[in-house]
Amino acid sequence: MSTNTQLVALLRRDLPAPIKLCNDSLKQSNGDLDAARDIVIRQLATNLSERTHTTYAVAEVMLSDARYDVERAFELWLRDNRPSADPVTRLSDGNELAAAIPSSQPGMSRFAHIMPRAEGYELRLIDHLDAYTEDAYGWDYDYAIQDPSTRIHRSFVATVDAALAQLVAWGCAAESLVPPSSLNSCLVNSPIEGYLELPHLTRPPNTA
């Protein structure tokens, strides 16, 4: 067995990737197995991002959760993103949904995020600088949280109808709701629960 064949076998032991991709990655890395592995993962995540229309950072997490099996990752994404399910059905089934809302403030982005809880639903109206995307700040979302211009208004309701009414009050139509992973916001796609009591976040949002 040639050295290159052995390296491909080692690479595919943990990464169920096409042989050609593994070969090309090894060539690009001059036989460095760790570097080739990084190249393969980047390519798989890029492909998954294109197929699911999600950000690269989100696709990378999905790929990792699926043990780098891109087809398995895609199947899981399809399971959670059934195009036939309307927002009311998806919320009733326990799925989180979110939407981008036009912001009246230059340089700011606004998002609505709705999450089923043990009793009812939690809604968040999130305002942050345009720069705080998932692509740029996915693992560094604390920068967005600590920014004094960031606002997160929380609301709790008991029913789907009440949740949808609150969204409408925020200027968000039910038809615009999508899975959170479809939105390019580091605060929609990150575990921010531990920061939500920071004083500057809880000031009243600009609802203009």
C-alpha cells in the first residue's frame, strides 16, 4: 500500500469524505495529515452551507454534530426544516423560529426570536450592530453581548396566538419566521442565556 493510500485511509477513518477530496487535500497540504483534515472539513462545511442556505459557521456546527458525515448532516437539517410546516405547526411542535426585522437605526440589525418553554413561549427582540454576524462573531458573541448599543427585550406568553400577536406588534409577520440557523446573527445562534441580565441589555428597545 502506497504512502498516499495510507494517508487517505487515515483521513477517511474519521471523515467520511470522497476519496478525490481527500487526495486533493493531501496534495494541497504536501502530505500533512492535520492540514489536509482541516481542508476537507472546510470544503464539507462550505458544501453543506450552500445546500442548506445557512452560514458557514452554522454549517460547521451541523457537520461536527453529524460526525462530519455531510449527508447525515443534511438529513438532520431537512428533518428540522420541513418546508411544508407552517409557523404555527412548527411552534406547536416545539421548534424555535426567528426572523429578521427592518431596523430604523442606521448600522443596526433587528431580529425576533421565539422559543418554546415548559409553559408557553419566550420571545426576544434583539438589536445589535450589523457587524455582529454569525460568520464574523459566531464563537465571539460576547463582543456583541458586551456592546453598549446591544438591546435584548424579553417577553413571555402562554399560547402560540399570543406569541404571534407579540411578533406582529414588533413588525414581524408570521410568514417571515424561519429556523434560527438561517439568520446571520451571532446572538440568535448562540447560547446567550447567562448574559441576559446585563443592565444595558434590558433597557427598553427602540420600537420606532
